[in-house]
Amino acid sequence: MKVVATGFLLGAAIVWIVFLTWERHGGPAFTGYVRAAAEAGMVGAFADWFAVTALFRHPLGLKIPHTAIIPRKKDQLGESLSDFVGENFLSVPVVSDKLRSARIANRVGAWLSRRENAERVTAEAATVVRGAVAVLRDDEVQAVIEQTVTRRVVAQQWGPPMGKLLEGILDDGSHRRVVDLICDRAYDWVRVNHDTVMALVSKQAPSWSPRFVDGLIGDRLYAEALSFAWAVKSDQDHPLRKAIDRFLTSFAGDLQHEPETIERVESIKAQLLAHPDVQGLLSRAWATGKAMILDAAEDPSSELRLRVTDGVTRFGERMVLDEGLREKIDSWVVDAAAYVVTRYAPEITALISDTVKRWDGPETSRKIELQVGRDLQFIRINGTVVGALAGLIIYTLGELVVG
């Protein structure tokens, strides 16, 4: 385009020389009109060449004032662009109106409600989870687990929470099912273990006692034990059951308020945590959990991924159907964007001005010229044409007025 624009200038110069020579050697009257048009066209071409060149560099290397505007004003242009973006694009009203009109919740809900999209979201989430788990160092994670979990377990007294839990179980009567189960098992054991009872009686009886006497005593003890077990099993108000309730109620209170009982529970806790099997379980916790997470994340048919996909699909359908939920999500998005714009707009716009400041002046000028230079060369072409027309009109008016 520079060659084309320069060609217009050279063409005007050639026409000017030819018709100037012809005019001075007695050429016809129209040669003056053409010469004046060509002369004015050269003036327009030179003027617009100077104007276009002055934007990007010093014309002919001469440091004429107010030339090489872009290299000199690069930083100011960056700041102006930064302010323009901040005022017209990163203002809270503009961002809020745009986000509300976009109906983001409805669009996202419609997209998520489609099964294939929900599966895609789940797959991407699984990829993120796998990456995050793979990046974590096992020894560091294990150390954090041991420090946080073990410290919390050790620091927290077990007695009062256990007592509170037991008290709640006793209040709603849930323990009675356990007592029923124990009574049933006790009765069943006594019923099928006649020989065991008899052997126990024989073992404890004196050596001089006759065998038939031991048998009578054993049968009697067995019958009494079986009768007692049946009574406890069948009678919900049996004294033994009430005694168990009183014991458990008292034990629940001791766990919460009796220092000696609390101390004994703490001693049991310390022994339990110091046991090698418990220590091994803690040390293997992360490895086991990591393997479970990776297996579930990598298998598209795993229960975890299927449940996540179903959840995403249902959530998308709910977003489409529930207007209140859509409005709430849209409000969250708008509020979040408003917060970001209010808090970080100066930093965002400063990115523009700081980036422009780091650019090299001549290089910046060259890049801009490559982007818009084609249109600027048309200015030179138009200057040549318009200058020629203006020169022709002025010369014509001069001939009419003077002539």
C-alpha cells in the first residue's frame, strides 16, 4: 500500500512536469488546468504523507516537534486505554446489567441437565481430582493427617461425649433393642448348652459327692437358669432390665461428670491409640483413601462418578425449573462480579497500562502501523486525489474571476 500511495504521488509529479512543460511551450488552455490539478495533488500527497508518517516516526529522520507521536506518547496512550476500559467496561452497572441479561443460571442449568454434559463435567472434575491427588506428596499428607487427626483425638476427652451420646440413646430408648438382643442370645445359649452346665456342676462338685446327686443339682440349676433367662427375655419390666437401665444411666452421668471415670476412659484412650494396630491404621489411612479416590475417579462406571453425574444432572434440571434458584444463582454471580470489579478493577486496568509501558517504543509503533497502516495509506491516496480536485477547482475559480 505504501508503493501504491507513492505511485499516486509519482504519477501526479509526472503529470505536473509534462503539462508544465507543455504549458510553457505554448500548449492549449486545458494544460494549465491539468498542471494545477497535478500540482495540488502533489501537495496533498506530501501533506498526508507527512501526517501519516508523523504518527509513527520522525519524517526523514528530522526531529520535528509533534512527530513520532505513538513512540513518544506510548505510555499516555496505555493509561488512556486503561482508563477507558475501566470506565466503560469494568464498571459495576455495566457488568451487572450484562450478566443479568445473559441469564447465566438458565443457560448453565439447561446445559447441565443434558446427560452427556453432566458426564463431561464429572470427567473434568475427576481429572482435576486425579491431578490434585497425584501432586500431593504421600509423606506430607500422611504427616498432616497424623498431626491433625491424632492431636484432635488426643486433645479431646472421650468420656463426656460418650456419656452425652449414651444419655441420648437412653432417653429415646434405643438401647432396649440391644438389651433385647442380648437377652435373646443369652436364653438361646442356655437352652442349647445343657451339657456345658452339667459339666460345670460336675467340675465344681466335691469328689465325694455321688454322680446322681451332681446330676440332680445340675438339672435343677439348668432349669432355674433357663427359667430366669426366659423371664428376662419375655418380661420388658423385669428387675434385671431395670437394673441395666439404672446402671447405664448412672454410667452415662459418671462419664460426663465423675473425674475418676473420665480419667479411666482417658487411660483406655491412650492405650488404644498407642496400640500398634491403631498406629498402622493411621499410617495407612492416606494410602487407602488415595487408592479409593483414584480408582473411583478413573473408572467412568464407578458408583462415585455415577452418583456425581446424577447429582449434576438433577441440579441442572432444578436450575431450569426453579425460578427462585435461578434468581439466587444469578444474584450470586452478579454480586461476585461486582465484588471483583470493585476490588480489583484498578489492578486489572493497570495490567493494560503496565504492559504498554514495557513495550519498546519503535517496536510498538511498528506493530500498530502493521495493523492499521493499510487504511492510513488510503489517506495518502485520498489526499492526492482530493488535493488534485481542490487544485483544479481553485485554478478554475481563479481563471473565471481574473479572466
